[in-house]
Amino acid sequence: MGLLQRSDAATRWFSLLAPGYDAVVSQLFWPATLQREGLERLDLSDDDTVLDVGCGTGETARLLVGRTRSVHGVDLSAEQLETADAKAPLDGCDFVRGDACSLPYADDSFDRVVSVGSVMYWEDPRAVLREVGRVTRPGGEVLVMGFNRRRSSVASPVRNVQDVVNAALFYRHGPEEATELFRSAGWTEVDNAVTGPAWSPSLVLATTARWPSDA
């Protein structure tokens, strides 16, 4: 388990990062181009109600505004949510503080659920995915983007060091692991794409899946 795979540790981490999160972390690891690429994997409709789990400072929500009927976000960090609330383009979004393991929403509340860069901090990813399924309407979709578990490469020593650090801090999974994880949590039509920012094009794994229509 990564050192930041506990809610208390993750909360402290994001509280420390909050002042410079958009300028550094978002731009370096989760640029808008990468997030748009992930969102294009969903069948988004302008009538959708969408939840962003681990919404942070609202950068993913910003990309959803105007594309869907309503955008909701949940995050553990009060400091991150304060930043999101202060962004004028996000005035119509509904942000609340809450834990991904116990989402503060009724069953079948959302058409799509997205989560960018949050899965790495989940202590029990399977439990969170089940909880996400609970609040997803039958036939709805999820997009989860997190760090890819890559094989070490003799030709890429710098990448190898980066992956060692990531393994110590975060939860990661590769495509096969992701497929097994999502299916075990009740999701179907699991599809994975290896992607990443320009400086590390295999850093990220984007997974989409569908909640069963008969759930």
C-alpha cells in the first residue's frame, strides 16, 4: 500500500499542495489536453448529471461545464474545495466535502462519474468503485484516470526511478489489473487506454466502464 493511500494522509497532502496545485500538479500530471482525451471516452450528453469524485480544485469540472446538465464534485480536502468554489466558471457546480468510500448522494443519482488523479489515494479501490456504482444510474458510465503500473525498462532509467517513487506513495494498476478490479466491483464493458502527459506518455491509465442496466 502506498504511503498516501489513507484518507488522513491524503487530506494532509492535498492541504499542503492546495496553494500551488493548479500551477504545478495539474499542469504537470493532469493537463487539460489529457483530461479532455479521457472525457472523450465517455458518451457524454448535454442532459447528463455528472459527479467528479476527488474533484480537487475543480479543473475536471471546468471541462465539463457547458457539456452536461449539471456538475457535482466531492473531495476530502477543504482547502482544495475552497479553491474550486472561488473559480467563477464553476459557479453553477455543486461541491461538497465527503469521502469516496461513503459518497453523500442517493442511489442512482448520476449518469456519468469521473475521477481524475484520485484513485491513487484510495485505500480500498474496489470498495470505492462499488460505492461509485451505487450512485450511478443503471447503464451509466465511469471514467477513472490514475497512474499506470509500468514494467521497468533498461532503456528508461529516469522513468524507472519515477515509478519506484510512485509505487512508494500511490496505488497504481496496469490494464489487466484494472479490468479485474472493475469487474470485481460490478462494472461491465471495461476498457483501458495507456496515455499520459507529453513528457511521460505512458504514465497514466484511463479506464472506462459501464454500470449494468439491470443493477
